[in-house]
Amino acid sequence: MNRRQFISSIGRGTIFTGLAALSGVLIYRKSKITEPCNFDFVCRDCRKLNSCKQPEAVIFKRNKNKKSA
């Protein structure tokens, strides 16, 4: 591997890591606007699940309680 390939691979890795981190932050950040939740696939990992009043969260909590009982 020569110097040019090394610098190119480091640059690509840095850009990829930055894009992945930014995507994660944008998806999982706390929303300051109270909009309806459209991430029904993350109810399981949601930090606000206990106080959430969205219909999807209520259904998820009901199903979770049925499974644990």
C-alpha cells in the first residue's frame, strides 16, 4: 500500500464514520417538537415509552405486558 492509497482509505473511513454517526444522531435525538411518532420500529428502545401516549406505544406496552404475564 502506498501513501496515496493509505490517505484515501483513511479519508473514506472518516467520511463513512461521520455519516454513520450523524445518521444515528438524527434518528435517535430528542425531538423538541411534539409531533406524532413515526418510528414505530423503535418503541422497544424508546426512552419515552413509559410516558408515551401514542397509539403504537400503547399497543406495544399492552403486548409487552401480555408476554411477560
